[in-house]
Amino acid sequence: MADRSPERTCDLPHVVIVGGGFGGLAAAKALARAPVRVTLVDRRNHHLFQPLLYQVASATLSPADIAAPIRHILRAQRNVEVLLAEVAGVDLAARTLALGPGAAPGRDRLGYDYLILAAGASHSYFGQYGWARHAPGLKTLEDALEIRRRFLLSFERAEQEPDPAARTALLTYVIVGGGATGVELAGTLKEMARLTLPREFRRIRAGQARVVLVEAGPLILPAFGRGLSGRARRSLERIGVELRLGQPVTAVDAGG
């Protein structure tokens, strides 16, 4: 077995990985047998399986079903240290990272020999950042729980709303973006309204809730080709999802 004493490991090249998502974890595991010491930095203590976030947003799965502690995932890899911190900046010349507020005393900077940036992606509002207040994205557990909260509370409010027009507005849901997440979320919300929630409400017809999917391009799921795109479109239309294709969003406010 290789010598992993503190004296020996300090002499090894230091690889810092920013991000505990798919890319960061894959990089860390690929270095399991390399003669390096690895520090994986993430501002969250869990790895998130983002493709299933839409199921948390629709109350199909609980957050614990798609999140696992990073330390637990890497517990058997002895050359990895996991550091809970937010990276505030990178000094390429000095080969150091600046860590954000909350870093332990004396650990506000982290040196490296090699740096892997795998911090992931965020949702885009195409420069219209004011839309975020009215239209949450779906990249984190917090995003998913906020969408779930809004979705379920709208049914509760509609159950108590005497005005038919206001009730219809409460039960109308617009999803912008015809990629995989938008398509999956639209289908799941409509299925919940059709199959699950009607048995739980007495004054409203939950199955009549409108789910509208808006896409600026001519196709949903364009990356999957026209064949699969067409099948997905027919499947959504069959369960009652309204598709608005070729219609870019120009404004978002509290009313629509």
C-alpha cells in the first residue's frame, strides 16, 4: 500500500476540483489511483441528481431520493478531502482560490497545482433577471421545492375561490422552455392534475387545470431529432398539455 502519511501527502501535487456535480465527482474518482492529493470544494454538502428535479417539483419524489452527501460518496477514496465552501474568485497567476464568507479562519484562500472547474450551469433568463422573481428555475432542491409549493398552494387557493375566472387563473401553469426538463415537468404536472389531485379536492375540477408549455423554437426536445420530438409532442397533447411553439417570451410579470 502506498504511504499516505501527512508528510508524504503534502509532497504530492495538489488538485483542486470546484463542484461536486457529475463532472467534479467523475474527475475526483478518475484520480483515485493517481499520485496526487485532491480537494473537492462545493458550497453544498450534497451531490444532486439534477435530471430528477422535476419529480421533486411535482411531489413525486422527496429531496432525499435525489441527493447524496458528497463525503459519503467519496468516503473510501483516501486521497480526497471535501471542503464545504463557496469559491469567490480565482487568482490564476498565484494559483489560489479565494473562498467566500463563512470559510474557516485561515482558510480563506486555497492553493493548488492543478485546478478543475466543474461548477455546473445555472438557468438563463436571457438578460431579463427580473423574471426570476416570478418564474423560478429548476437547478437546485430549493428551486424544486419552491415550484412544488406554488403548484400545490394554487390548488388550495382555487378550492376556496368563489370567482370562476380567478379560479381558472389560479389553475393555469406556464412553463417556458421545451427542453427535457420543461417537457418532463409539463407532463408530470398535467398528470398530477388529471389523475392524482381530483380525488383530493371537492369544490374544483383539478383535472381541468391548464398546463401551457412555451418554446421559442419550432420543436420541443430539438436535440433528440424530429422523430422523438414529434412523439413527445403527441404524448403531451394527448394528456392535455397546451403547446405554444415558435413563440419567444418577451415579458414576465406577476400576472402572466
